[in-house]
Amino acid sequence: MTAIPSAEKIRSLLDYDQKTGSFVWKARPGSSSFKKSMVGKAAGSAHSSGYLAISLHGKKYLAHHLAWVHFYGSWPPAYIDHINLNKRDNRIANLRLATPGQNSANASLRCDNTSGYRGVRFEPRRKKWIAVLHHEGKTRQLGSFATPEMAAAAYAREAYKKFGDFCPSYVLEAA
């Protein structure tokens, strides 16, 4: 089992630009010609989750975790949230610690969303738009509305109360 690399080890292998969020490989004494050819080149590749991943000693690490360690000197004690929802934007100013609930709150619309609004679905039997908020394992129905915009506004108001700054800006725009 490979030990989790320390900040010093990560810093010895990678340069991190906190303003752009990018990583480049550093020179390492005694490296093979392949590794020497990588010096100065961008590190990482797309992960199946949409994040950027970087392999260190045969194990993949998400780049936003490595950015956190590189900048702060220790592994994050919780989730790391991308403030602007861009999974590839690893600037330290775009990263913040989050609880699982906060991390879920600040998420993009699901691909199966048909209303165009977070927390809003159409109820065909009642011919109404329903606003529903999920928070801390509980589901709260916020009401039924004549239009999806009205339901989205109700969701946005309640989501901001529950999630504060972790409520995405696209949700708040509906309020």
C-alpha cells in the first residue's frame, strides 16, 4: 500500500501556479529519460468524474486535492468545493473546504433535469410545478406553483437560507 504523499513530496514533483490552478512537472535527479522529457510540461489528465487527476507513483490524485496540499501544506480534513462549479478550475481562490452537504448544495444541474431549474419538477397529475429541497437527509416540499419560475424562486429563497454561500449563483438568479 502506497503512503499518501506529503506536501514536501508533492512540491518536489510538481510546480503549482495558484493563480491559474495549473501543475507542471519538476526536474528530478536521476530520473529516466521519459521522466526528464516531462519536465516543464502540464501534469494531469481528465478523470472519469470530470476533474483533473495526476498520477504520482502509480496512484491517481485529484488535482484540487493536490493544489490544497501544495498550497496549505496538509491534506484537507473535509471535502473541497469548486466555488464556480468548474471541476477543472483549480485556482486556490476557487477552492474551499465543505461538508458533504455543502459540496452537494453547490453542484451543477443534473443532466436529467427537465425544468431547467434546481429543485423544480413538473407534477403532471396536478399540472403544477413543484419545488423540493433536500437538506441533511430530509426532503422538504416547498409548494406547488403555476410556473417553473415561481417554483425556482421559492427553491432559491429556501436554498439560500439552508446553504448560504454554498448556494450556486445560478440558483440565486431565479429568486
